[in-house]
Amino acid sequence: MNVAADIKPWLAGAAGALCLLVAGCGGSSALNESTVNVTHVTQMSFSDEVTRCPLPVVVEFYATWCAPCQQLAPRLDAVAGDFQGKVKVVKVNLDESPGLAQNFQVQGPPTLLLFKDGKLVDRIQGAPTETELKAKLTALSAGK
């Protein structure tokens, strides 16, 4: 009996489960949670969080099943941290808020909508690079 060989698969499975529970490890359910820099909003809170916000706002429409959204989430969170106090960043699960997605003609995830003074001023379809995100947020925050 080789105890080490028997325990290795169990340890790997336990470590993976622990990683998903504690850190999210990119799990799709983690996308539905707010972070320090990005706030999860719903159809009910959208108006207060976006159109009535005195700061420019970036809204990411995402889906938990969307691989590009899962890749974009940490990038967007990091860039949002660089613009704290200048630009607010929120995210909307388009499967949970289909009315918002329809209202803003979101064709698919990820889609980022940029608002200034409560009005839609720009959109990005797909997952932008960090450089593209920073350029868009810099332009959006200009004059504030």
C-alpha cells in the first residue's frame, strides 16, 4: 500500500476546493460579488449608482458563463483602483438584469458602457486590454 500515492489525488482535490471556497480562483460565482474597486449593481440600484452619480461611471455588463468576462474582471478591478475618486466602476450581470441590457442595447458580454453626467457617452464591446482601459478612463475622467 502506497499511502503517498493514495493521498495525492485527495490532497489535490481538497486544495482545489479550498481555493474555490476561499479565494474564488476565478470561479464564475465570484463575478457576482463586489470588490473593493468594483461594485455589483442590479436593475433596482442602477439609477442611484450610475445615472445619479456625480462621478463618471463605467458599467461592465458581464455573464458568469463568459470566459472573456472572467479574464476581464481582475484587470478591470486593478484599473478601477488606479482611478478611485475619479471614476466609479460597477458591474451588472446581464442574465440577472436583462431589462438593463435591453435598454442599453447590450449585444453580449463583456460590454462596458461609459457614463458622464448620467448620460451614456461611449461603449466598449469585448474585453479591452489594460492600456485601452486606462486610456478610456483617463479620457472619461478628464475635466473632473
